[in-house]
Amino acid sequence: MLDVVQRADAQLGQALGTGRSFLEFEPAEYGRRHARAKALMERGDLDALVLAEPSNVRYYTGLRSWFTVLPPVLPILAVLVPDPAKTTIVDTTTERGSVESATWIESPELYGAWDDPMETVVKALTKRGLEKGRLGLELGTGRLPHLSPNDLDRLRSLLPKAEFVDASEILHAARALKSDAEVALIRRAVDLIVISFKAACKQLRAGVTELELTRVAASAILDSGGSPDLNPQVFIVMAGAERYRLPLLPSTDREIRVGELVSLDGGCAVQGYHSDFARAAIIGRAPTDVAEEYQAAVDALEAAQSSLGPGRPLGEAWNAAQGVLDSRGLGGSTVNPRNIGHSIGLDHWELPTVGRPDSEMGQVLARPGMVVCVEPQIAGARGDDSWLRGLFLVEDQVLVTDSGIEVLTGGMPRELHVTNG
């Protein structure tokens, strides 16, 4: 699939949306995206893509909408067909202005307060001769279409002669290779999260709470030119034996004590494009076993990065990290033995992942434009089933280039940040 994407990019695409005042990207960028979709639809023998995930609607049409933060009462769908002139968006009439100014779509299908959104979708498909078509939808594991299960069932019942198939593989491939314009936004998001974690570390002292450090980090993003986004900032500041086993619980009002490993994990977004980053700090001297396990995570991360590069299977990076951990007697203590990282973009977690060499993801070849977050994690080693010593996590965001890789999060050292505060 990625070969199809690269061949599509090599063709000069049609600029889409010229003259629209609030497009996020240049018209040529939307032309390139549509060309990718067209090539992938041909590869998958699809007549159309019917997309309801907010990130996919935004990627292909340019529409960003607060409605997608709400439950799917007012669904928004993009219907992509090979001809850009027939590609459309199904949306509420409330957003007429946004569709006309912030997307490139020429002929939207809008429904009013008393209209049935699913009947509007069927009308849009029928108008394009797709009532018996082979339609690609977001049906696979990990998909988040902004469409209720009942609405999807109704769509199936209203189109009994259409064939509904999962288009997940196509959709992941289309967005796996970032353009220069996308990378520029990711860079900015990365710069902001690095700045925010540096600011938090400067305020680290005995008695400060996880929440207080989170407020410092969030304020630093705004003070550095960040702006509110439909995607929220995510911060998990975590310290103390009773907290390490709750690695996905947001920051609490617990006070941080001397000698506790402080994990800083999180990210922000710029125009929808995410950053994801992790470092750690401590007040005072780290216990020997804590220092050793944290350093093992750092060494595993660096080994993985040394094995990343264009044309190399992603599984080589997993193998390199695992080799380091095995050599330290920590190979059986990885938090996620299936993969040590993920792609990132308009969604926080995208494919491909940095998986085991014997997995489908591990066999994917890295290519220029991929942006991956590499994060080997260790916990529970040497009988520490309750993770009392800590969760040892170091994470970098990495861009694959024509000649190698660029570590985007290199602005903050990986070593444990030590303060006497």
C-alpha cells in the first residue's frame, strides 16, 4: 500500500480549493491527498470511501468542526470518489459557511434540523451512482468513526445492494507518509511539548503536586505561542509507589517527595497534529536499581533509533531495543512486548507501529515522511509486580528522512533530570 502512496505522490496532482479563505493547507496539498485516495481505491477495488472519523474528514476535506467533540448526534461524513468534482461532504446546514470557506468541496450535501442525516448520505451516494457500489468504511479495530452503531445499521439497511468493506488498511497507508507541510506542524507541536516539560522540571521541588507541574507545563505551551485545539493537551505527571501502577491516570493532587521517580508523559497538538514525548526526573539521588533500570530504557531507545532508517524493517528497531533489555536481564519486563512505538499525526496513535520482527507491522519498511514515537517501557522487573520502583519510560518522536532519521524531540536530554529542590 505504501508503494501505491509513493507512486501517487510522484504524479502532479490537481490543486483543490483555490480561493478558499480558511483552508489549513495549500490547494496542492489537498490535491495530493485526493490523488492518494484515488490510487488506493483503485488498488482496493473500491468505488468510494465513506468516512466518518473526524481526523479522516479533516485530512481529506479540510473541515474541522467542534461538532465532532460532541456525541455523534450530528454526524459529518466525507464521500470520496475518484473524481474530485463528485467528492462531497455530508454535514449539517449550520456548517454551510465552514464547508464553503474551510474546505475545498464544491458540492456539499447538507441536512437541516428536520432531515435524517443517513437519508442524506444515501441521497449523496445515489446521486453518484453508488447505491450498488463497493464502499470502504472505517470498520476495523481501532477505528473511531463519529457515527453511532444505530446510524451505521440504518445506512446498511437503506443501501441493501451496496457492499460495505473495511478500508482501514487503505486509510492507514494514506496518512503514514507525512508531507513537508504536515511535518512543519508536527515540529511545532514537538517544540511546544519539549518547552513545557523543561518548564515543569524547573519547578520540581519537594511538596509540589503532580497537578501543579501540569499547570506549569500547560501554561508554558500557551506562553510559547501555542493555541487551543480541538485535540486536548495531555499530561501525565506521575510519581510515587502508589502511582506507578496507574500510568494512564491523569495528574493528581499528590505531593511529590524526595527520591521518587517523576515520569512526565504527554503531548499537545498544532492544527490537529500531535506530539508525544516522555522524560523523567527526580529530587535528590536516585536509588541504584532505579537509576540502572531508567538507563536501560534510555539505552534501549537509543539502540532502536540507531536501527531506524529508510528501507529498513521497523522490526529491526524493536529487535535492537529488545537486545539491550535482554542483556540487562530486563527483556521479560517490557510493558508492551508487541511493539515499542507508534506512528503519529492527526491521531495520537497511528499505524504502522514499531512491532516485533515476526509481526505484520515489524515487516513494514520505514520510508521518508514517516513520523514515529519510539518508547520502550520497563516495569515490574525482579519480582516488583506492583511496580513500586517505577515505570521506566523514555520517548522520542522521530522523523524518517531520505538519508536516515531526525530526532525531533532532541531538545531535552534523555538522561534522568536531577534536581536538589
